[in-house]
Amino acid sequence: RELAEIDGLERIRYMTSHPRDVHQELIDVHREVGKLMPYLHLPVQSGSDKILKAMNRKHTVADYLEILARFREACPDLVFSSDFIAGYPGESEEDFQATLNLVSQVQYAQAYSFRYSPRPGTPAARMPQVDRKTVKDRAERLRLASAERKSRWLESLVGTSQKVLIEL
């Protein structure tokens, strides 16, 4: 709200690092402050509650979807981007399919997908790993699904007038 009062500042964009950082006041700002860009990056990492728990995330898929619904109620034009990790230790095909389902359900404007890679000293590095070929395959399937959703979103903008922010 304070940033919105600055003369000459046309657009405000921010990124939240975790769904647990979202509180109602932040959602209300999207309803009230027209300078906020109608785009929010809110990483979920996986569409599987089992994998989210293994990642030590403090949210479920239902929690995440409820947050998105609250944002959309406050700002119907808001679009989302997210981060996903393919091949986290213990991820089954069913868990991965849940992630693809989430990508389809949310209709992200942008989704960033990463192949899981072990980090020395982390609990996940000591867990049974998904084989590299499967990780690569899942990451590619996720990338393709995300690209399809992004294309649909971009196509929905054809013929409309949009304010844009160009970053250099």
C-alpha cells in the first residue's frame, strides 16, 4: 500500500517464496491496489500431498488451491506461475500425475519445472532416488503440459489491450 502511493511508480510486482507466507491482508491488497500486477508467482512444488509432506512443505494441495481461490475472488484477472520439481525421492507415477492434474486445474500462465537432483547433506539425498531416465521423462512431460497451458493463456489475450512491463 505504501509503494502504491509513490508518484511515478506504475506497477508493483513481487514474489512469495511459499504458500505459508500468504495471509489475508496480502490477498486484500490485490483487491484494493490497482498498481499490483495481475500476476503472482506462488511455488507449490508438487501436486501430491505425499510428496509435499516428504519435502517438508507445510501446505497441502487443498490449502494451496484455497489460497488461489481467495486470490481469484479478490482479483479475478490475476494469473499465476509456479515452480515444480519432477522426480523427488519416492515420487510414484500416481504422484506425478497429481502434479500434471494440478497444472491442468490451475491453468498457470507460466510454470517452471526442475528435475530433482540430490543436494549433499539433505534428508532427500538419503532417500531412495527415482531413476534419472524417469526424472528426465517426467520433467519433459511437465514442461510440455505447462507450455500448452501457457499457450492457451497467451491465445486468450489475442485481440485485447494489455499494459505491459518491459524489464531490461
